[in-house]
Amino acid sequence: MELLWGMRVPRVTLDDQTSSEPRYKRIFVPCPHCNALHDSRIWSTKTGLAFGNWFGLYCKNCGHIIPCLMNIGTLAILVGTFPLWGWFKNKLKAKWLQMQPKRYQDIDLESVMLEYKGKNWI
């Protein structure tokens, strides 16, 4: 998932234990650069931002990258193939960062909330 589609998991997630809301509404992702708390639903498939996060999750407030976990298998593949893609990493990352603000322009979390309304979870 990480290598092919760029689906990432943030290193730090916060769960609001004081709220009585469903769990999907209580999970937040902090940005270590600007200390902003992002609703985790931003990176759902309904918003179109679940995939394409090869370098990490993008913070729309400060424009930096939120660090993510990496699978040991992904790490092994990246280390083994570094001579093939290592030369282009900085150029690819710069191009990826340039495209991110446009992707995050029109995020509608209300449509994501409607998807789960009325469903029971076990």
C-alpha cells in the first residue's frame, strides 16, 4: 500500500477520550511543525486524499510533511532499489510538494460524515 498507492499511517494520532462522538470523529493527527490538529477524516477515500502520500501526510496549514510510519518490507525494498530512484528523490519530492496545496483546496468533511451516519459499529 505504501509503495504502490502511497497510503500512509501517521506516526502520532490522538484520540479524544472525553468526547462521546463515534471514534472516527475523535481521531486527530498533530503536525509537529505548526502544532495544528488535523481531523483524520481528511485522509479518507471519500475526500480523495487517502492515496498519493508517498513522502508523508501534507499539512495544509504550514505546508510541511507530517511524519509517517514505514513498513519494514517497504523499507527493505526502498533500500535495495535506492541506486535506481535515489538520484531523483529530491526532484520528485519537490514536485509532489508543489501539487499538494491544489489537492487540499476543497476538502468537504461533511460528505465524509454523511457516509457513516446511521451505521452501527461493533
